[in-house]
Amino acid sequence: MEIAIDPDLIWRQLLSFTSEYKLATSLLLLIVLYYTKKGILKLIKLSSSRSGEDRRNQINILEQLGNALIIVVLMMVWSSEIQNLAISIAAFMVAIVLATREFIQCFMGFIYYLGARPFRVGDWIQMNNVVGEVVEMDWAKTALLEVDSESFNYTGKHVYVPNSQLVTQTVRNLNFLRRYKLHSFEIVNEPIVNAYSLLPAFQARAQAHCEYFRDVAERYKGLIERHLEQEFIQIDPEIEIKTNELAKVVIRVSLFCPTDEALALEHKMCSDWLSLWFKAMKEDEYAQSVLSNSVS
């Protein structure tokens, strides 16, 4: 004899059990949803490690969505209690909003991030003079692994920025600077030697230092300018000679180079310029000594 299963009856019994044993239901749902989320994230991590793809952004978003789903389900279970609680504290709602204003602004900043997507996990960004790599983001804060703005090396420090600043402050996406950057530096000398006479030799040496990465720099330059829809990058080193307010000779060098080699290239070019400078000084001193001997 077949036993008929009534889905409506089962559903009503399930709802009755849920309403009668809300604490046990909440714990059961919490355990099931938590370990389901962990299992899905573990599968994604295993898949990304096998394929070699960087899926930290997807993992972060799925983790936050899973946490939101758990909260929504628990709120549905305790909806009547929450409704009664909301009615009972209606008179204190303004005070609660004022007390949780910062948290609300952080949540709105997270909503803005989901809509605008100004950056992703793994990008380099600048917020309030802090440069860093985004390593984690939730509804309240953005965690950055700090990067030194001069050398673009990791400092080892973590910076936690409230999401409210995503709306109120300027956020700069520096992800294109992870590989190549526009680097500038200055060399200051006394006005003893004619700096313009050294310019061709120094230009040739600077060009030689940058020749080995020229092809890659050309491709990366094209990628950046297509993304920004603006041509502003010069591949060859630009050298400018001027004077400052103290009447010193200032040599300003600007180049587009690999981020991790910018300081090494600066040291090489400074060494080249000083070598040319001191060589010219010795030649001038020798010429003056010869001239003085001939006169005497």
C-alpha cells in the first residue's frame, strides 16, 4: 500500500517546528550554511591553485555574500521577535541611528564599492596618502598591505581604512604602477662646469641603461594609454637642465621604467652624471694650469 506524501503538510510541520524551536533551528541553519560556505570556498581555492589563477577577488565577494545570506536567514527565523523589538525601540530610533552613524556610512561605502568597483582585491590604491595593496575587504573596512610611495616596496604593515572614506575621500587606483612607473629625480651641482656640454654624453648613457626593457615598456605604455585614452608617456629618458633659487645647476631626469628597478636606475644615472661632471672639472683645472704656466 503506497503512502501518500503531502508536501503542504511537511512544509507546515517544518514551519511549526521552526517557530516553536527557533534557537535549535537557528543553530542548525548556522552550522549548515557556515560549512557549506567553507566547502565552496575551499573548492574554489583548490581550483585556483591548480590553474594558477588569482581568484582572491571572487573568494572575497563570495565570502561576504555567504555571511550576508546567513544574517538574512537568521533574521527571517527571528522576524517576529525583531519586529516586536523594532516597535519597542521606535522612540529611541533617532539615538540609535546617531550612535551607529559611522557603521552606516561604512556599509554605504561598501554598497558604493559594489556598484562602482573602483578597485579589486589585489590592486594597488592610494587612500589618504596611504599607498597599499588591497588584501581584504568587508562591509566595514578595507585592509591594505602598505607600500612605500617612493620605492614601491612593501613595508610589512597592514593599514585598515573605514569604508566610509570610499565616499568622502579620493581613491586613486595605482594598479598600473605595479610593473612600470613614471620616475623623476634631480641632481644638484655647483655652476662650475658648462652642464650643456655634458648633455649629449649623459643622454647616451641614460638611453643605454633603459635599452634592455624598451620593448616591454612600449607594450605597457600602449596598454596604459589605451586604458586612460590619453597619450602622456615618453619612453626615452627626458633630461632638463635648469637653475634653482640658490643659483645651483639642477639636472632633472624623467623616465618610464620598471617599478622595482627605478632606484637602481637612478643610482646608475647619478653615477654617470657625476663621473662626467668631475671629469670635466679636472679637464678645466688642467687647462687653467697649462694656461697659467704658459703666461708665467
